[in-house]
Amino acid sequence: MALNLKQEAFVDEYFKHEGNCYAAAIAAGYSKTTAKEANRWINKQTLKSPRKKRLYKPEIAAAIDERREQLKSESVADAQEIMEFHTAVLRNEITEKVVVVTGDGDGMSSAGLLEKPPSIKDRQGSADTLAKILGIINNKVEVGGAVPVVISGGEALDD
């Protein structure tokens, strides 16, 4: 079942108000009384009351879940993107802008932006991160084997 205009507005406002159902419902044009129940539209209630069970709107919940997945995939870097970034740093293919202050004489100075390649420390950090991602290096220390236990002074020990 497709969402009506008010429900679509609610879904939009839900993300603008960072998950605040009441504020999203008000912004979408619902009354304050109706907005008080908005959190039940998307949270399936386990209550026994048939009235409260009817408040759950699976189509709105599904639309919010779909939008959440869409936003997550757009805004979060995946492993490929991370590896490409660290590779570009390692290969000196990207630059960063830094502020450089130069003396103009007579106690005066001026600031400007200069593009500089990554430092050796930055490149080493990217190499280490890539090696960890690719499993080339492992910082875990594995300790194994049997440890013998020797108890001495047996006659002085109490039962």
C-alpha cells in the first residue's frame, strides 16, 4: 500500500527530527493528539490491547527502514572506498591544503594555503591500515601450550 502525502511528509520529517516521532508528526501536519501516538506507527507493539495494535502502520515502518538503508549506504564508506583512500595516500596521489605563514619583512607576515603531499608518517599509517585490512599483518599474540603446575612442600600443606 502506497503512502499518502501526509505519511510521506512524516517519513521525511522523521529523519529531519532525528527519529523524534512526535516532532515529525507535528511538522508533517498531524494534530498534537494524533502525534502523541506516532511512535506506535513504526514500533510494532506487543501490547494486548487491540486498539494499540491497530496503531502500527507497517507501510510507514517499511518506508522508514528503506530510507534508513538508503541513507546508510550513501553516507557510510565501504571497505573498497577505505582501501582506495589509503592506497592513494600510500602512493602519494593526493594532497592536502595546509596554512603557511611567510615573513614579509618589517615584522609583518602573511598566511596562505599550500598544497602538500602526505608526510611519510601519514603514508606509513595508511600502509599499516591497508596491511591490517588485507590481513598481511596481525597484531594479535597467540599463546598456547600446556603450563606445568608444581606444588612443593606437600608435608607442610593442610588438607
